[in-house]
Amino acid sequence: MKTFKKSSLHRKCLLALATMLASSALTVSAYEEKSTEEKVNDDIEVIEVQGTRDALAAALDRKRESKNVIDTIIAEDIGKMADENVAEALQRVTGISIQRDMGEGTSVNIRGMGSDFNQIKVNGQTMTSGGNGRDVDFSSFSADLLAAIEVVKTPSASHDEGSIGGSINLKTRRPLDIQKDQLFSAEFKESYSELADEYDPSLAFTYIRNIDNKFGFSGNVSYENRHVRQDQYFTRGWRDFDLALIDDAALSSDTAQESKENIAADKDGIGWYPDEFGQRLDLQERTRLGGTLNLQYRPTEDIDTHIDFTYSELEKEHTFYQNWNRFRFNQGLVENITIDPWGTMLSGDFIGKAARYPDQQHTTRSERQGETTTKTFMVGFGGDYRMDRLTISGEFGYSRSKEDNDKESQYLFAAQNITHGFNVGQDDLIEITQVGSSSIGLYDNPHRLSQIRNNVRHVDDENYSAQIDFDYALDNEFFSAVEFGAKWTDRQKSKEDDSTYIKMWLEDINNADKVRSSFMDPSNPTQLPVDDFMSGQGSNNMIRDWSVIDFDTAQQNALDVFGVNSFDELPFSKYRDFRNSFNLDIETKALYALLAIDALDGRLVGDIGLRYVETTRTSRGYAGNQFNMLEYREGLDNYAKLPVVDYRDVNVVKEYDNLLPSLNLRYALSEDKLIRFAVSEVMARPNFWEIAPYMKSAPLVDRPGLWAGNPHLDPFEATQVDLAFEWYFDKGAMANIGTFYKDISSFYYNKITEGVTHDPVTGDPYWLDGEGEPVGFRAQMPENGAGGDIFGIETSFQTNFTFLPGKWANFGTLVNYTYTDSEADYLKLEAGDESPLQEVDLPFLNQSKHSANATLYYEDKGVNVRLAYTYRTESLYTPAGANGNMYWNDDYGQLDFSAGYSLGKYWLSFNVVNVTDEVQERYVTSPLEGNSLEGDGPSNRMLYMSQAGRIFRLGINGKF
């Protein structure tokens, strides 16, 4: 990982800031703030607010005036969004929860629907992404670039189709919205990551120029460098075993025998033990660069045109060190077993190998270093032309994201025939114990080099769009306007995923000890680069240290061992496996029409409309048998390379259309009380990875598996209904309660089949063993299903404490709570109607039954202090993990703190992310044990515990 020269850059940043501050006398003075009513009227509240109180009040004004059910976050000032990260700002919105990676928010769920089922736009243009799916990684986009974030939960016919959860629009600033000639803002921040123990800078500059209210431009540039670290304990799922195989003598207590009998009666005699347990240290340096440029030309009051440019770039240099112990249950060779009433093995000594799992008791280390760069560029060109009654609007857009990872190397080391045991201890973490004379040492390091890998991944995602809209004003007592329009889009996403490697046991290397010691020298080991791994978690018996390699030394030693001069000359396998690669093209054509409702002297407003969309989807990819792989055949003493077998291209075209009616109504019971009702048909397209025509297999493991995409998947379709009551009882204050229901009529589930799998083209068995007999697989593929439903209740309360005396009047609060209950068919075992999996009712992915946010703030002249807490209960992470496990996110709550102080034109800020240093956890259950959100099944089979630590930030912002 490159060394970051902070001291030099910091001096340059401070010099730039000082120059900017000195030039303030030459710039235009700060603008006058307008009243809230004026802001709403001319739609410039996104730039004219200052402070938490104004931002929340302006957001309420937008919610109140909207025909749709929406929520808005407005920047407190230029470059002052509520949170540093877009996802973390969105988590404050009712009905939204987020996913985190390395302690930073990455993606969002809206009303129980995952990130793949939501539309993400910037200034109305679809935002493309890296990765396999549609979801956008918000960590690549700085919140400093934004003026507002809008979440639309109930669409009109004029809104783009493609979301079941909701649509998120990230808005940058338009230059003619300001009332002065120019504005200039600059911000410098210094961040400290407690776990990574690094200080990192960030900079943001904004300049806005308004020329005679006819032409203007605004630009924003942001730069951030961050060092992040994440510590993890993990398992690779839990394996099942037959409790009948356990001899009574092997049980450690009478209570365990009683548990065994209970489980045999109620759970078909199935027990569970950890497949593998390990530790992982992940270190990253993230460099984020972003910018926007907005040009606006308004030659007359009737013509308004714009061009919006957006660019973001995220570079991640990562290094991780991983160490794990593998367990395999052999009858008679596991002792001192303790089992709980759910069949969970709480302890056991794995004392040796047997015929069923030869050479499977071992420890492994994996170390990886690489660099991933994600770049996104967007441009939108459009305008409005207003005539007497008719307004014509047009927009052309282009977005492209590229993700490149072609500099990643990985080393794997293994020590076989290790005897060890485990004990489920404090925090449900697993303590590794030594059994017999075989060492599981930390620094004596008996591991031999097993593989060297070279990983390559490229993702290219492009979206083209063009639309035209017409709005004709009517002179009618009930309908105020008729709107209609058309839109065309073409999205093309491709992925190239490749991995080549050296299998050390196949290479003709005479001195195996030289190969081992050249990478990991037992006499002079390289220690783990941290001394506080997972500090505060688990017991004192947890593994917190292990020897690692130095990557530069390892690469040079690899060259010496193989007698070559460059890494590219190493004898990596030359074949390339493209089955994880795909190319998709999705073209859509949409027409819509709606009537805008304005009746009963303005007390009833809304719209009723219809949207029609045609979709043509082309899926290209590769499928077939595993080729140039290594198979251990019965009766042979060595591994053999196999030739290419049944490798073919796949090209599938699927066409479908959707008719999507919608109705949105807002009725004023009184001046401050509103009722909203909305009903609509919505649709979302399947995730890219699910419709990619890939097929891959793992025939050489204990349980052969096969995975495939399905290019024939239908779109997701749902009917959704909203009913809400809102009471705006004071300026900047509101209480509301609402309910929503989504009847999802078309969804997909993960089809699982057991047994011999046949090639869909030739009809031949997919794989033959060394005797020529078909091999049975556990095959998984997404399949069109019956869908499910979601029911939810949303409530929020927001107020300023102006009714309290003295300083207490400067306090304010925002609290919201969401209850969501859902049911979906994610798993079906195609093995007959008696399969217990046919009866499993599961929630939607990452949907918590209960989620809540609470913000308490204090704002006075030049002072702002805020505490924000977010909480969500357990949720389903994936229904089909390793070993047939279901993975569950444990509940999670996080407290954040921020404070600011005004010094004239300058604003000093300080904030702390994750004040209480919370950790994220996941656990596993069996599908046989039901829905964990309903209290079914245990929660002590840990899958994952991660710790990312606190982040402290100190900044200064100046505006002139």
C-alpha cells in the first residue's frame, strides 16, 4: 500500500485555504436570507437555508406542498449536508435503512425493499454503478456536492418506472437560484480514524456565478483521503451432521444427552457445527474525488436551459490478512461434544481424519493486495419552454460507470492434518483450542504455500436517455392541467471477471521447503501489522495475532523460486474462465399521460395517470462445464488437468411490456391538517447478476454445487397503496402517521434442486466422476415466483421547542419510527410437496421489522450541536448461503455527534461517527428452523462480527 505524505499535502491544503480567506475582501458579501414562504414560491430553498432548523423547516415545506408522498433532505448551507455520506444522510429519513461496509454507509433500503429495487438519479438522470447489480455504492459520491436529496415513495405516471421501494434524486445547485452575483465557499477537514490510527484530509470548493439572472454557472470540487480498517471474526456457515452418529460416550454431560434426545424428536436429529472459523484484518486507503459543473441559460422568462456535469472517482487500495481453521465431522473422531437444545455444537475436539473427510482438518491463511477504481461520469442537457398554457420540456442524458480491478494478487497457505477443537464462548464467538500434539501455532507457522492467484475484474455500465414532456394548463374546476410525454433509455452493462493461478502441488519444484520458507520464514515471521485486533470483543482466549507475509518480499521470492524476471512471467494457468462474465443490453420505450387535480378551492390536489413501457432485454454470457479445472479421481494418486468441455456462448432476448396506472391525492382537512392517499402499479427489473446467463459449478468439493443465472426472469410487479395523515401544528413542526401496503405479484425465488443435473442443451449429465458415473449437484438458480407482500406503518414527529423558556427554546427534535412486516418465497426445494422448505415464509432481504431514528439538536446564534441515533432490528441478509444456511443481520444501533460554531464568515465543525464504537454482527439458521424475525431458531451460530471503530472530524468552512 502506498505511503500517503500527509504533512506535505496538509501544508498545501492550509495554504490554499489561507489564500481563499485572504481573497474574501474582494468577493461579494454574504447574501440576504429570504423568508421561508418566499423560498417555497421560487424554489430556491435548497441554497438559501442556514442551519439545522431552517433545513428541516424547508424540507417540511416541500413535503407539505408535494402531491406525492416524499421526504427531502436539504443542505444546511453550501457544502453542509446533514452527514458526510449520502447513505448516512438518508438513514435519517422515515422508512429508510442502510447497509454499511468498513464502517461507511454504502446502499439503502426503502420500505423493506433492497437497493436493487430503487431508482437512484442525479438531477433526474439515472446513476450507473460498478458491481454486479443496479445498486449504487454511495461511498463513491460525496455529500458535499449536493444541495438536496429527494425520496419519492409514491410515483406519478410522469416518474420513471423501475422501482418498487422508491426513487432517490440527488440534486446539485443551479446557479440562477442565488440572488447575488457570486458565491464562493471552501472547506477543509481533518479526519481521524481511531481503529486505523490515521489522520486524513478532505477539501471542498464551491463557486457560483449569476450574470444578470440570464446566464450562470456553478462548480464544486471535493477531495477526500481516508484510511479505514475493519476487523472481523467469521465462519463460513455451519454444517449439518446426524446426531445419531454421536456415541453417548462422546457427550460431555447429561444435559447434552437430553438435548440430543429432544432434537432427535423435534428436529429430525440434525445438529450443526461451524464449517470454518477465522479472523480477517482488512486495511484500505480510499481516495475520493468528485465534481459538478452546472450551466444555466435563461434568456427570457419563458425559456430556461441547463447542462449538468457530474464526476466521481473512488480509488480503493486494499490489503487483507485472513486466517481460519477448518472442521470436518468424522464419526468417532470428535470428542468432548456439547450440544444445545437447537442442535448447535457448542464445543468439540476434532482429533483426526477419516475416510469421509481425508486431509480436511487444517488451517489456512489467505493474503490479498490490490487496487479497485470506480469512475462515474454523468451529463444531462435539457430545458423548458413556456407558452401561454403549454410548457414543453426536454432532456438528454448520459451516464457511465467503470470499475477496474486488475492489480490484485493473492497468496494462500495451508497446514493439513491439524487436530484442534473449538468452544462457543463470550459474545457467541468461537475459541480455538489445541488438541493432542499437533500445533495450531501463531508464529511457528507450519503452513506451506498452496496457491498464488492473479485476479482481474472490469465492469462497464452505460445509460443513454432522451425524453420530452408536455404540460398544458386547463380551465377546469377539477383538473388543472394535462401532462403527457415519452422517454427512451438504453442501458448496457458488461462484466469481465477472470482469475488465473498457480497450484503449487502441480509445479515441478524440487525444494518444497524453499517454496514454503521463501514466503513465510518461520525463523523470522512478519507479525500482523496491528496489535489490537478485535479489541474488547470476545474473551482473552480469542486468536488476535498470526504471522503474515510481506507482499513485496513475497513477490520477489516468487520470481526467484520460478526463475523469472516479472510477475507476468510466473506460470499462471493460461486459460481464462469467462463464465462469471456477461454483457447485458436493456432498451426501454415509455409513454405516459396524466391529469393534474386541483379541486374544492385547492383543498384537493393530486394527479391520476397511466404509464406504458416496453422493455427489450438482451443477455449475453457463457455457460458450460468447468474446464481446465483440477479433479481428484477415485483410484488415482494425483490430480489431473482436464481439457475444455462443453463451453458455449449464450444469447437470450426477452421482451415484455407493463401498464402502470397511478393515483395521488392530497386533501386538506384544515389549513394545517392533510390526508394523503395514493395507489399505483409499479415494476422493477431484475438484478443484472440474476439475468446474466452464467453457469458455474464446484464438482470437487464434499457437496458438489452448481449456480446459474436466469435470462428468462420476468420483471417484478406490485400494487402499492398509501394512506397518511399529516399535522403541521407549528412553523417547522409536524406529526404524521401513515400506512403502506405492497402486493408483489411477480417476484423470483432461489430454486434449489438436488441430484443429477443435466445440460439444458445436450441433455447429458453435467459431470461424470472417474468411473464415468453422473455426479449429483445441489443446483441453485433464480426462478419466477408468486411474489409476496409488505405491510408497514410510518410515523414521525418534528418540532422546535420554542414554547420553552430561555435557552431551552433553542432545542429541537426529529423522531421517526417504521414498522414493516413482509412475506416472500425465496426458497423452494424442488423435491416434492413434503419438503419442509416449501413451508418457509421469509421476509424480504435486509428488511427490519422495526427501525427508528432520533435527532436532538440545539441551535443558537452561531452554535449548533446535534445528537443523532439510528436503530434497526434483525433482518434477512441472504436466504441461501453456504451449507444451505440462511444468513441474518443482527440488530444494530449507532449514535453520531456533531457540533459547529460560527466565527463570522467561517464555520468551525466537529463530529464523531459511531460514538459508542458499535460492531456489526450476523448469524445463521437452517431453513428448517423457520423465520428468525418471528423468534424461530437460534441466534448463537455466529457468521460474522466486524468492528470499524469511531471516526472524528474537525473542519473549517468559509463562505464569501
